[in-house]
Amino acid sequence: MIVIDGKGLAKKIKEELKLEVDAIRSAGGKIPHLAAVLVGEDPASQVYVRNKVRSCEQCGFGSTLHRLPAEATEADVLELVDQLNRNQEIDGFIVQLPLPKHINEEKVTLAIDPKKDVDGFHPVNIGRMTLGLPCYLPATPNGIMEMLSRYEIETNGKEVVVLGRSNIVGTPMSVLLSRKGNPGNATVTICHSRTKDLEAHTRRADILIAAIGIPEMVTADMVKEGAVVIDVGINRVDDDSRERGYRLAGDVDFAGLKNKVSAMTPVPGGVGPMTVVSLLMNTLKASKGIV
Ligand code: GUN
């Protein structure tokens, strides 16, 4: 079984990005600059945003972190979004989700200028993606596409099953893999909480992408021999034997599947690092004014 090393691949792509930024700097061009907005103290969000800012530094990108307290109002967040939309120095920015309950995420997403929406969450970008027009692709599905491409995993004519239909992973993943292209040209099935006989679908998959947020729910009896399995889950599971009181678990029972599948991503060190790299690739695109 091949362990798909997202961490190693992300490091390699970051080195490539750094070379490109060095060349831009030498030529006196615009250095890509990402801003991130973090509202409140959600522990996982703090880790993700810290990784994004650190990755910018590693690649020579500019970055700015805006922290707002959990009590910030929707108007405060919209005001900051408006400032970032207008700030010429900022090429792209993200508002880390989830937002505190009293803030309407949809309203905030819609307020972001689609040209700076490097998360690819704005309906304009999702629409453009669906039509195959230039756009910012959502980071996680795009990171998975990059991974499939660099590992030369054939998707043409393959049966792909995506578990989960979220706006940020499952739905865009199904669009990207079914459209014309390489990777692409796959026959895609989306499964979700109302799917009947889930196992009948998953057992047919040449490529199984799990993005449901249920720790280790994909077990060996659910997969086809030789399948490629991509695990998007990052779940915190209580574990008193760890100093921090939890361990990270994917949506897939990695140990149970490893003698059955042909390739699989680990958690951590699989899809997660590729997501950050996608965001950097989008920010570089933004600084060049490609979208
Ligand atoms: N929360 C979980 N994943 C993401 C992401 O890719 N972008 C943002 N902004 N928030 C998230």
C-alpha cells in the first residue's frame, strides 16, 4: 500500500512557490499577500489559521492576521471584510469558519469580493467552477486534485464515491472529478446521511473520498480491494493517554484498511497540509490578477 504523503508533497509545493515568489521579488513584482480573519477562540480554528500564516511566511508571502473577539458583532466583521476588499495591498483573504453563532456566515461570505475570495466559497466562484471558468477553487477539493495529479492516480472513467455533501468539500469535489480534464472524467456518486445501503456504494468505488466528520466510520468491509482512499476527516477523539486529552482521527479506519487498499492518505499528514498549499496557490493567482 502506498501512503499518500500530503505533508511531504505540501512541503515540495511550498518550495516551488517560494522559488516563484523569489523570482517575482527579484523582478520587482507584487509579492502575494494573504489576510486571515479569525473571530473568537475556537481551538481548531486557531490551529488552522496559525498554519496558514506560518505557511505564508515559509513561502515568502506577506500575511496579516486579524483577530476579533468572540463578542464581535456581525457589523464588525462586515466592516473588516469591506476594508480588506478595498485594501490594494491584500491580494486575497479568508474568514475562518465556523463563525460564532450570532454571525450569519452566508452574509459574510457574500460580502467578500469574489476576486479576493481565495477560499473559493463565494457563489460567483462556485458558479464559475461548475461552468469550468477561471476561478478560485475551494482549498480542500483542489488540494486533493493536486494530490491525485502528482501521484498520477488515474481518475478517467473510474468510479468515485464521495462521502459527504458539504458546500466546502463533498459538493465541489464531485464537480471537479466529474468534469472534463485530468484529474477528472470520473463517474461520481455522492453519498450522505439519507443514502440507502451506503456499503453497496462504497464497495464499488475505485476511489473513495471520505468527508463526513465521523471518526473511523469507513471500515475494511466497506471498501473494494485495491481502492484508493482519501480521508478528509480531522476529528478530535477523547484520549486520556495523551497529554492534550485527545487524538486526531480521520473518517477512515486506517489500520483496518491498510492491507486491503492500494493507496491511502493518513490523518494527520494527508489532506490537511494540501489544503493550506491550495490556499497559497490561490493567493499567488490573486496577486497575478488571473481570476
Ligand atoms: N473552516 C474549515 N475549513 C475552512 C477553510 O478551508 N476555510 C475557512 N475560511 N474556514 C474553514
